[in-house]
Amino acid sequence: IRQVFPATGLGPYFLWQEATLRRSLGQRNQARELAQALTGTTLGDQGWYLLGSLYEVEDGNPARAREAYFHILNEFPRSLLYEPVRVHIRSLTTSSERSS
């Protein structure tokens, strides 16, 4: 759909859909590439969230996940994801401190 209708305003939504679909199919690298592309769109906060989630859950890398999540706090202060991400970052930090 993205190739057939490149000028549509729904492009970021299509990217998000494809990224989440590829993640659910276990295609992590493709999902990561699409999420990265999404970060430069109107759904950038969701792109960063998806990247953070991929780093955290799929890769087991909470440090990289925090970096991705911090982009939401720094670049998207009005995002609906802002507060849940802020709380989640604190839980990641607390968890990593306990395991050290």
C-alpha cells in the first residue's frame, strides 16, 4: 500500500502497521528498520516506542530501550505516551539497579 499510495497522509500509519505486523511475525530486523523510519514522521513517538520495546523485549537490552524511550520525553512532550513512558523508564532504571 505504501508503494501504491506514497503521497497519502496515511503513510506513517501504514509504516506503523507494517512494523507491528513484522514484529509479530518474528521479523525483528525489518520491524526495527520500519520503526526507525517511523521516528521521522508524524507518528515519531510511536516509532520510538516501538524501537524501545524491540530493544527491551526482543533484544533484552534495557539500556538501548531507555535511549529510545528518552526520545519520546525529549522530542514529544505532548505525546499521550509521555507519562506511561516516563514511569516505565523509572521501572527500567530501578530493575537494572537491583540486578547490579
